[in-house]
Amino acid sequence: MARSLGYWFMALALAAAGGCQRSDSPRQTGAPGRAPDGGGAEAVSPDIGALAAAGSPERARFEGEFIATGAEPGWRLDLLQDYVSFTRPGLPAVGGLPNPPEIGARGMRVKAGALLVTVVEEPCTYGDSPAFAYSAEVRYQGVAYKGCAQRASGETQSGSWAGMVEDLAPAIDLCLGRARSKPARVTIAYEAQEGLSNVRLLDADGGRFECVVERGAITYFETIGDRDILGGERDPLFTRAPDLPPEGPCLASEPAPQELGWLTRRIC
């Protein structure tokens, strides 16, 4: 009986000790990309600092439009004045009208539909990309997508990606070669991250496709729906030479840089 009681006292002591053990495992960190929130809707958002007064220099640094990108799985966010668009390869675009932003001394936060976007002024790099002046976090469906952000250029703010056609020509040519119904045209193209480019196509039959090129090879090519539209898409529409641009009373075309083809915009 004494031995039995001693056994049970020892078992209870070991169980209590095990319940009080601390876990010193570090939290998961890494390059900008997709990471669990760890706390759902109540997770702590990046600190944007105390709210900035209207007209203050701090507030001016976060007013305007931004573009944010991240790795794993190569997402992109267009934070425009009148719309926010969040895209990931192979998935429908997510977006919405932005609420008035909350702007602090260190950053800004804005909600748009199911998206919660935070932009903070701090150096940010990933992969072989150059340093960005801002970091960004996009929260969607309980997942925090972490990446880097930059102010949208004047061309991007007006919805034009024409300045990137020359740099993206190799990826564009690969994707156009995959199109089944020709001539196919490019509705938008951009570099999601170093070595990874996204190209959207409109083929001769009206089909729309998203093509992802990673380091010189197509890694994704799938149909996209009519409602899956990015900010600035079709402004302009790019036709690769030697194909001729579309014609119409409301269309105006001009040569693309380096005689790569034609840039077509709607004028009425």
C-alpha cells in the first residue's frame, strides 16, 4: 500500500512539472510572403504610430497610391485612391472600395472589403530585389501576407503599365507563344518579384488568361474570369509586332518603345 501511494505521488509530481515547462521555440520568421496571423482577427497589426494631423509632413508621406509585392506565392497589391486590388497567381483577384485611411506618424492602415492593408515606413528587402522604403502587410481570410511597398509612379497612378513593356518583353513573348487563338494581346504585365513576372492575355476569341513566368520558363497558364480585373488592366492594350493593333473609332494606337509593337488606348 505504501509503495502504491508513493508511485501515485511521483506520477502527479511529474505531470505537474511537465505542465509548467516553458517553450522557448522561436516564432516563425522569414522573407516577405505568406505567414499565419497567429491570432486571427485579434492579432496585433503593425504599429503605425500616433495619428497624424491633417496637412502634417508625417501624413503627407502616406497619402497617395502604393504598390506592394511579396514572395511565396508572389502576390501583388494595388492600393489606389478609388480601389484596392489583391492578386495571387492562380486565384481570383480580391478587392474593394477603400475606407478612409487611418494615417499615423509611421504608417497607414486601410480596410477595403475583406482586405486589411498596413503600410509602414521602414527599409524592406527580399530576394535579390532592391531596397524599398516601405514594408506592407495584407490580411485576408486569417492570413497575413508580408512584403515590401513603394509609392506608385505617375504612370502607375494613371493606370498605365506601358513603361514596363520593354523590360518584360521576354516574359510577354513566352506567354503570347502559349496562346491558342491569335493574335493575342497583353492587357497588363508586371514583375511580381525578382525573376517572376505576371502577364495577362486577351486572345482573338475573347478568352482571358493569366501567365506566370519564373526565371525564363512558364510555370502557370490558366483561364481567368471576366470579373477578374486588375487596376490599370487594358490601359493600354499591347499588341506585339508584327501583329497589327485593333482598330475602332474609340481606339488610338501608338508605337511601343523599341518598336516592340503597339500600345492601344480607349479615347471615348
